[in-house]
Amino acid sequence: MGLNKSAKVNSRRYQEKQPYRTKVKNLISDTKKAISEGDSGKASELAKKAVSALDRARQKNALHANNVARKKSRLIQQLNFMNKNK
């Protein structure tokens, strides 16, 4: 595989994975915002969507499995802490 072809393949793969990463990033930030506002109903709904998006990103190889596991764990931990201290 030549250098130009490798660059084209890398660029195409990057563009294919980017929407999954963006969706995950936006859902996680929305969930954290809801957690900081103390809205447990909205936060749990967004967390469910974020976990689903993380799983989809992993399935499509947009994110590494350990990265997905870490993000899910931290998100659920924050959600549980908020619910515990209510």
C-alpha cells in the first residue's frame, strides 16, 4: 500500500468515525450538565442515551473498549453520587 493510499484510507476512516465520537462527547457533556443542575430525571435519561452511544461507538470501532468502559463507569458513578446525595 502506497503512502498516498494510506493517507486516503486514514482520512476516510477518520471521517467515518467522527460522528460517533461527536455524539458521545455531546451526550456526555449534556449529562454532566444535567447532573450539575441536579435534574436526576433528565440526567438518567441522558445517561442512558450516552451509554447507548458509547456502546455503538465501540461496536463501530470509533473508540477503544477500555476508553468506553472508563467513560461509562465515570458517568454512572457521577449519576449515582448525585442520586445518593439528594
